[in-house]
Amino acid sequence: MKDYSNEDITIHWKPNLCKHAGICVKTLPQVYNPKASPWIAIENASTEALKAQVSACPSGALSYSRNKKT
């Protein structure tokens, strides 16, 4: 599993579950770029947009957790 964080949430990517449906890339191309490294640029979208997109992942390869505020 790989994690990508902003100040609000952490996106978790489980590559072994990914079915490469492309919904993430089609929905938020400014965030998900399979040709880039790292391929997720979480800073390029709002937390709400990221949460909505992650919730639409058909395979469950993408999930998120809220970061603890200090």
C-alpha cells in the first residue's frame, strides 16, 4: 500500500486491488497521472473532490482516512 497525504486526508492506494478502470484519471486528471512519479498529486484538488473521487473507485484500490488534527 502507498499513501499520499494533504493536511486533511491520506489517500491509500492498494496496487494489488487496482483494476485500472481509469475512473480516477478521468475524474481528476490533474491528480492522477499514471505516467508521472509519484502518480498521485494530491495537492492538485480539494479534499472534498478527492473524497468524492476515491469513493467512486470500483475496485476499492483507493481509500482514504482523515488525518488527526493537532
